[in-house]
Amino acid sequence: MNIKEQLDRLRATRAEKLKAMEAITEKTISEGRTKDENEREEYHAAKAEMDAIDAEIADLEDLEQMQ
């Protein structure tokens, strides 16, 4: 796998995490309530994974520009 393929894979994974976060938020809004404990854990886990993915994307983009 090359850098471009890895970036594509990471971006796709990031988009999935964002969709999961949006689904949780949309559900709670439509039900007029806040997140329950499980939803909050899922949301924050997805956010942490997105943060890690964002850092990896930035590293790979830096490396790609250096080449």
C-alpha cells in the first residue's frame, strides 16, 4: 500500500466515524433528549478515533509533500 492508498483508507474510515457521531446526535435531537451513557461513550470513542486518524492523515500528507 502506498501513501495515497493509505490516505484514502484513513479518510474513508474517518467518514464512517463522523457518520456514527452524526447518527447518535440526530437520534437524541429527534427524541428531544441528551445522550445516554452508552451513546456518550460511543460518541467519544468515535471522536478519539477521528482525532487519531486526523493526526495520521497530517503525518502522511507531510511525508507526501516532502517526497
